[in-house]
Amino acid sequence: MRIVSLSVDGIHQAAQRGLYDWLAEQDADIICLQDLRSLEPELDHPVFHPDGYYSYFFDSGTPHENGVAIYTRSQPKAIIFGMGFANGEDMYGRYLQADFERLSVGSLLAPVAVDEASLEKKVQFFEDMQAHLIKISRKRRDFIFCGNWSMAHRRADVENWQDHQDTPGFMRHEQRWLDQLFNEIGYVDAFRKVVKDADEFSWWPSGTIGEGDGWRTDMQVVSATLKNRIEYGAINKNVAFSSHLPLIMDYDLEI
């Protein structure tokens, strides 16, 4: 099973740059897109509904803000909108999940911190998400969370990391959160399971790929039970549809 995930900085712009022509060549079973910046009614053109895929969208309700999508060749048994946080903070980011027989695949757009208020919301979002991930880890179900996590884990994931130690997205509490996710709760960074190189980046804060320092904030995070099902991972450096690069992962799974 192949999953392609990408944060697109606006789905209409990415489509104009050839995103859907490229996706048609990837033989993906599931495609997860983030940061659509479009309302679902604005996505009625056939280009946004590729042949051979079931298409699902979750917009923000506000034009030009966030939004996520899932395309899947197999029809899901259920589609879940949001994580159901009691305080509603999951709506500050965006999350859409497709449930299959024993597997759930989510498309995640995490909140971005740009000031003190948004930093507090981001911290609350990830605290609530951690509780959610601990809870579902006890289920007899496998999970793959694909998305733009808006933070990097280790020094190898940030170019010139010394210059960014106090930058939102690479602050110590964010690194600790990911430490807990991978080392204590038991989820797995699928890409890092198969690729150890330190110069693998997926996002450029400058807005242009290759300009300024690169970060690896785009991940597919999987249940511990899938650790040995990860076969291949790559960040495609040959295309440019946004300030992010596509992440391609292959799993020894069927849905």
C-alpha cells in the first residue's frame, strides 16, 4: 500500500502547478493533502475528484484557511471529522480520518504558532492530541497519521538548527512532545524508520523550496504494530507544488 501526503499551501494553486497530473502517476492507494485553503463547494471541478478515487474534504468553514483532504481507492467504512476534543481545539487545526477494516488513516494539519495566543492554542492542541493518541493506542486497530505537524523533532530535521532553537516549531517543549510520542507512547515516525540521512527536509519557511533553511515537519506517524510493515520512504525533491515536498511511503499492508 502506498500513501502520498503533502501540505499544498492552497489546493487551487497546487493544481495549477500540476499536482493532480503528478499524483496520477504515483500509483497511490491513499493520498492525504493538507492546507487546502478552500471551502468544499469550491472543489466541485473534476480535477479535484481524480478518477479511481473516493474524495473526502474537511474545510475550515472560512475561505482561504486550512482544510484537509483524503483520496482513497478503497471505499472507507466510515469518515471521521475531527478528533472530538471536548474544548473544540481540534478545530484550530484540521483532521480527517478514513476508517477501513482494521486500519485508520488520518490527514492532519496541526496549528501554527505565530504569536503568544496561537502558541497557547497549539500547546493545548497537542496536549489534547496526546491524550487522544494514548486512548486509541489501546484499540485493536492500526493508525497512520499523515500530515503537516508544524514542528520538527531532532536536530537532523532542521537545517542550521542552532539558529532555530527558540523558533516555534522547534522549541524544547515541542521536541519533548515528539520524544514522548515516539519513545513513551510508542508511535513510529515511518520515514525515519527507513531513512536515516540528516539532510532530508520537506518544508521551507521562506515559502520557496531550497531558499533559506529546510525543515522536516511533514510526517507519517504509525502505530507500533505497523513498525515492521514500513517498506519504503522518500521525500520527492523533483517537484514543487508548494513550500512543502511530497512524502511517499510504502507499507506491507492491504485495505
